[in-house]
Amino acid sequence: MRRHRHRYLWSKIVLFGIPLVSIRHITLNYKYIRLITASSSTGQAEGDTQNIVFPRGNSEYGNDCFEARTDTVPRSLYGKLSHPFINLGFPKIGSSSLHSFFGCAGYRSAHYRCSPTLRCAECIQQSIAARLPPLHNCILAEVYSQIDDGSHGNFPQIEYLEELVRGYPNATFLLPFRNMNHWYRSLRKWHKNDTRMDEDLMLADIPGFRSGNGRTVHEFSEWFCKHVTRVRDMVSRFPSHSLVEIDLEDNVSTRQRMSDIFDVDATCWGRANVNLELHPELRSENMVNVGGQSKWFILGNRMIKGKDGTMRKRNYPGQPFPLYP
């Protein structure tokens, strides 16, 4: 595990010409010292709901990477997509909503943990080290709704993207999209011990997001954009795959689209693990949880809850299938 040192100071003395009373905190690392002043701590106005847009020419990726495409799955494949369904998105961008959606439908879903003792990122690393398919040492599931370990900084969807794509030639990959300002605010509000998730990610030294990146919403947005571009390119090389891009901001349209694509009852789609203090506008929307608090593993049901509540047998070989290979 990566260990980082954080020290919080409040004083009226002056450091490097900056009054410490105006410094929110100091992050100490072996590589650099980071100062965040109270006036610049947000990186973006808290009330700003507009998505980050890089002017054409200022970013090599343009703006398309912030918008979920709705034409990636032909209608002829609706209700016929094969699993595993693997979420390649980032933490705090809909993984709990996906877990709840498929769990509500009756699918077997793993979220963050792939065994009682191992995070999904860890069992994927073990499988790769043993030269096995990436999910071989993980619990058997139809859905892997979060495979990274968030603030710990291990991202198999980045480090082992090619292995995941090649290892599961018929998999359906999921890629959720969210307003970048909303995402950044969620990262800053999520705490582990005395540090925020954006701080942990900034220090984690993730491929494509090296230590020191993440000081502003623009840097997180650039990282997201690079990942979306890479995922789209990688999946497009293998015609047997499907990539479902999901717009979390348009909840009504997305609910119907997810219902159509996966032949799952529309009432299963909603928002899960939402901070309603950050997003009071969602109080009136459909909120979904599976069994109260969403657990890391949903065992699934014998039948799948299809559109309009129609029940159907799950399409999985070897019923009932075991928990482990």
C-alpha cells in the first residue's frame, strides 16, 4: 500500500511570503510541497454546473470525450449483450448506481471488493502476475461495477486495459460520464481518515496521472478525457466487444436507455451513494438502493427482472454457478 504524509497547520506566521492563516493545508510528499490557499482551494466555483470544456486546440483530445455517445450499441443487440459487464469508469462516477441497477435486476454483481478479503484491483493484479485472465482470481460475477480501489490508487482499467479487452473477447464494457465539476466536488467531499480522495489520487502516481497531477478540476478533466479516448480506441479494435456509454446527468433518458439496452425494468435505474447535500436537485429523482445500504457483493436471483417487470431466466452457463473458479 502507498503511504502518504499529510500535515495540517494553522498559524499566523508567514511561510514563503504567504500568511499561514490563508493556507488551508500543506501536503508533504517526498517529491514536492503543495500549498492550497483558502481562496484557491476549490479550483472552480462551487456553484458552477457547466461541464469543463477545453477550447479546440488547447487539448489534444478536444471536447468529445466529455459526452456519452448513444449510438455505440446497435438496436439489434438490445437485450442480447453478453457478460461479464465490466465498468471501466472512474470512482465517484456512477459505480454504485451500476451496482444497484444490475443487482436490482437480479444479476450477480461485485463492487470494489471481489472477495471478503481482497479488493477487485488486488485479485486482478494477482491474476495478471500468474499470467491468467485478469478476473480469474476474483469472485465469479456477471457484473464488475467497480474494479479500481479508489483512493488507494490502483486502476486496472488503466494499467491492464488491454489485458481486460483481450482476456474477455465477448465482454460488455461500461463507461459512465459525469459533469466534471460535479465529479471534482465529489472527490473533494469524499474523505478517508483526514484526507480527501482528490488528494490521495494526486499522490498515487497512477499511469497517465503521475504524482503531482490533480491540483485543479482541469487536470482531473484532462485525465478523464485521456482515459475515455484510450478506452474507445482499445474497444473499437475488437468488434466482438460492446461499449455502453452512460450519461449520469440525464437521469430520465438514461433510465429508459439502460432499460432498453439490457432489457431490465426501468425502475431499477436511479442514483445510489449520492451526497444529497452536494446535489439537492436529486432529492426528487428516483433513488435506488439494494437491501438498504449497497453491499460489495450482490448474490443475484434465479430470475432476471426484465422490462415492465417481466421475469426471465438468467443466461449463465452451469446453473447454479460457483462463487470462485
